[in-house]
Amino acid sequence: MPGTERNDGRELTYRVVAMPADTNAFGDIFGGWLMSQVDIAGSILALREAEGRVATVAVKEFRFLAPVAVGDLISCYAEVQRRGQSSITVHVIAEACRQLEAHRVCMVADATLVYVALNEDGRPRHLPASS
Ligand SMILES: CC(C)(COP(=O)(O)OP(=O)(O)OC[C@H]1O[C@@H](n2cnc3c(N)ncnc32)[C@H](O)[C@@H]1OP(=O)(O)O)[C@@H](O)C(=O)NCCC(=O)NCCS
């Protein structure tokens, strides 16, 4: 199984195994499922950065680089790319580890998502000062 750190500053924020229920009618893993996992992975970093509620406002880019198979362990590594007044842009890469064999790892997706910090009314709020 791959480790939890990469040497490029990205942080492992989320791991999940692709299951048969995540397949489309042809038995392949559905692209929308992977998008959802990447969104969750990015939001975990955004939530921490915003110190509270966030919503995804945009997916600026999403590239599917290789297919995902049932049983693959998906590891998502995220990094804050930009902090605005209320928005946080997060770059996420997703890797698949085939049958939990550490040497069989390949990058399956690369995405940039924008999250907005929200107040109790669901409106944008200023981000807290970065530590
Ligand atoms: C998020 C939301 C509250 C923002 O409201 P809004 O009136 O568009 O807010 P603003 O125009 O003030 O933009 C807020 C921030 O988002 C950024 N933003 C808005 N749309 C964007 C886009 N398409 N791409 C990149 N950034 C965007 C703005 O640049 C701004 O950033 P900043 O404060 O750092 O400068 C509103 O769009 C919303 O509720 N969207 C639905 C979110 C959601 O439900 N997501 C899950 C889908 S299931």
C-alpha cells in the first residue's frame, strides 16, 4: 500500500476503495464517482483552511488520466493553490493502487476545484487569517 506522504508538498486527505456499486452499466468505475471522491478530498483541506463550512463553487479543471478498476485503493493528495477573500483553490491528484500492491500505483486524476467559505446563511464569508 502506498504511504501517506508525497515529496511534492501535497497531503493525503482521503482514501477509499472502488467497489462494485461504483460501476456503470459496462462494469467500469463511473467517472462521476471519482469526481465525487476528489471533491471530498479537496473539501477536507478547504474545511480546515476555512475553519468551518464550505461549498464547492467551481471545478476549474478535471482530467481523467487512467481508468479505475473495482478493488483499486484511491488515494487523494491535495494542496492549497490560492486563497482569495472567501475562496480557496485546491489542486488534487488521485492515485490508484491496484490490488493493494504498492508498486502498482498510477495517477488516475488531476483536478483543480474552488471552494467558498460560507456563513450560517449560506453566503460567502471572509477566510480567517492564515496561520
Ligand atoms: C458559493 C456561493 C454562496 C457563492 O455565491 P456568489 O454570490 O457567487 O459569491 P461571490 O460572487 O461573492 O463569490 C464568492 C467567491 O467565490 C468565487 N467564485 C465564484 N464563482 C466562481 C467560479 N465560477 N470560479 C472560481 N471562483 C468563483 C469568487 O471569485 C469569490 O472569491 P473571493 O471572495 O475569494 O474573491 C453560491 O454560488 C452558491 O451557493 N453556490 C452553490 C454551492 C453548492 O451548493 N455547491 C455544491 C453543489 S451540490
